[in-house]
Amino acid sequence: MITIHNLQKKFGEKVAVNIENYTIKHGEMVGLVGNNGAGKTTLFRLILDLLKADSGEIKINEIKVHQSEEWKKITGAFIDEGFLIDYLTPEEYFYFIGKMYGLSKEEVNNRLHPFERFMNGEVLGQKKFIRNFSAGNKQKIGIITAMLHYPELLILDEPFNFLDPSSQSIIKHILKKYNEVHKSTVIISSHNLNHTVDICPRIALLENGVLIRDIDNRDNSAEKELETYFNVTEEESEIDINDLEPIDSPSFTQTDEESKNENR
């Protein structure tokens, strides 16, 4: 499904992504994890041809992403709210995207039904533009739109961000079922290790742009390995209270003159 070969991307002197070889098979569900700056979002943008690689190549179904746009027909993605057309209402946006993939309004409406609990009555029928929604509801709109045409490849960057606990639980089940029913390849990145381990049988760990571990999580064994990697030791986390600078508290004592002025 996805083949990465000798991929490198730099920003100035900083190497953002440096992956020699990595393959994701059709139907796999992969969780991409790593600290801030590890290269997760950059890798997604390279896969989606939103960034130009300095060297190397990425193929989706043997199609080089920088040479053809055929792969876009089978791909759905949501990276951030920049993907949204925020001067439309959600309904207008769903119908617009549906039309791009040859879906009628009736078909779009039918495909929105499974997301009713996820939307929680806060997305449809609100009579307002996407830009006026909360960050959480914008996240929901973006995720739903990415899945609307039943893509063979689904890429979601931090899908649990901005969502309340109930919505996080619902989207976990939706993504897992989507992968099982449609046999689609699903790739997510997340800082939430519990959610990632729960739904992804394969975990890719990035560090400074390098894929340092490819973890088989089919038996949910990745959690301990990831906790060991991400946990800060007790010695590293200790802070000497004496090293903290005192913060001057503002004085609320009024002068006699100020008190007189207030009482006038």
C-alpha cells in the first residue's frame, strides 16, 4: 500500500525525516508515535505530497506521490483545520466533498448516519459556518469528511485532539470498525498512547525523524515498551524547589488617597 525508500526532509540544518525503508501493507492499522518534533506531521505531509522531499520517494499502490495524483482518489486525510473550507456550513462542506467523489446528497446523508453519536447533535443543523465551531467540533467535521468517500487509505494526525472523553471513545470504535469492515489502511498519529495501543496492531516509533522501532502490537504488548521509552526517570524529573524563582505577588494595599477616590 505505502512504500517509503530513502526518504529525507530537512528544514535548514535540522533533519525532520530520515527513513531508509518502511512499508505499510494494505489493510493494516498503524499508530505513529513520538515526542513533539519527532517528525510525525512532517511524514504525513510528505506522504500526502504537501511537502517536497529533499531525497527519496513515497509510493501509494506503486504510484509515486510526487509524479501522479491518481492515489488521491483512494486517500482520505485530515491533518489540521487548514483542510477545512471554513466559510461553509458543515452540510455544505460535506455535500461539496461528496460531489467531488461522485456522491449524491442522499448518499452523503446515508454515510453521515454512523457518525450521529460522534457528532452528538452539535454539528448538523446549527446554521453557522465551520469557522464558528469549537475546536472539538471542527476536529469532528474534518475526521468525518476524510472518511466520507470510504477511502482505501485513511490518514489522521492527532484525531483525539480537542475531543471530550466520550467522543474519543466513540471515534476509537469507529476507526477500528472502519478498518475491519472496509479492509482499509488506517494510519494515525497520537500523543495518547493508551488510545493508540488499544486500536493499532502495529506501532511505529519516531525519534528525530528516524523510525527507531516498528512494534508488533497484535497482542497489545506495545504498551509496556512505549511506557519505558517515554517515561522520565525519577532522577530526571526531580526539581530543586530552591532553584525556583519566587514570584512577586501584586500588592492590594490601598493608599488613603485611593480609598477616598473610590468612595467619592
